[in-house]
Amino acid sequence: MLFGTPLLLLRGYDFVQAVMVLLPISVSINLIQIAKDYQSADWGFYKKILAYTIPFVVIFLLVVTRLNINIGVIIGLFLLFVAAKDYSLKVNNVIKFLVRYEKVYLSIMGIIHGLTNLGGSLLTAIVHSKDYEKRITRATVALSYATFATFQILTLLVSGYRIDITFSGIGIYLIAGITVFILTEKLVYMDIKNENYSKYFAVFLFLSGVSLCVKSI
């Protein structure tokens, strides 16, 4: 989602259209990951996600569909903030400080995800801060993110927001997204060292953030 949302916005999609293209892909990919390790997930933490994050995801997604908000600028600025985390000690310390106050952090994460569809970076940050074993981390993130996407889909369907995208079009994106995920997982992801991955990821987020801010002004 961190890659898909800014890329689709840069291609001219509005925010809700971009979200509707990406959500089925997100659910499908996360279900693949959950199927492998669902028993490893931290269900206690997941219950907190349901209680403190999901209500804000729903509320602020509804806000986006009702009000004329320049989401491009908001998303661009947030991407710059996330990109700075790996290069700025101050930004990293802000995130670490917020993680200590879990309920507040989870609520803020819900607001950000509802407004920008980019709460995944905050989800990853708080899960990694718990020093879980690799399988627990992967399963917990996938389960939480699939829940985000499911509630977002239900919210948009119930809200009556008119979406100018056909089901066949979403299906094509879904097949393409899953194919790219599998190929990337097998051919690229496994060969990239952790430290290099973080640097590449941060550079991409920075460039996307700058591009969105410029385009939206």
C-alpha cells in the first residue's frame, strides 16, 4: 500500500479510486501470508487493533469521502516523515516515544490510515518494536493489515460512494498485483539485504512524497 497509493495518485487516480483498486490486492496478499502462519499471530495485540484502530479507520475514511480534502499533500508530507525515519534520529525518536503510549499510537495510526491509506508503516513500526520472532511479526502484520482493508472495503460499500471503476478492472489489477507480489517475493525480496532494503525504501518514499506535494500544490 505504501507503494501503490502514491503511484496511483501520481497517475491521476483520486484517493478513493486508488484505495478501491488496492484494497482487494491487499486482502489477497495478506491472506496468502496469513495462511502460512496465522497460528503465530499475537491475538492479544490484534484485539487492541480492533478496539483502538479500526473505529478511526472507518470514521476518517468516511470523512475523506464526504469532504473535499487535498489528500495528495497530506500523503506527500506523511511519506516524507516516514522516509526521514531512517535518516533522522529526531523523527525516529518521535515514533519510539509514541510507541510507548500504545492506545494513543493505535488511535493515531487509525486516523492516518483512514485519511491516507498509509498506516502500514506505523503498524510495521509498532509490531517490530515488540521484538517478536520473524513468523509472529509477519503473521501479526498481515492479519492486522487484512483487517484494515476489509473494514475499508465495507465502509466504502456502505457509504454509497460512487466509484468509477468496473469489477473487471479491479480483477485485472488484482491478478497483476498478486503476480508481482509472488515474483518480487521469490526473485527480489530474498536477495536484498535488510540495511539496503531500508535505504531503497526510504529513497522511494522521499521521491514519491516530493512528487505528490509538487503535483498537489
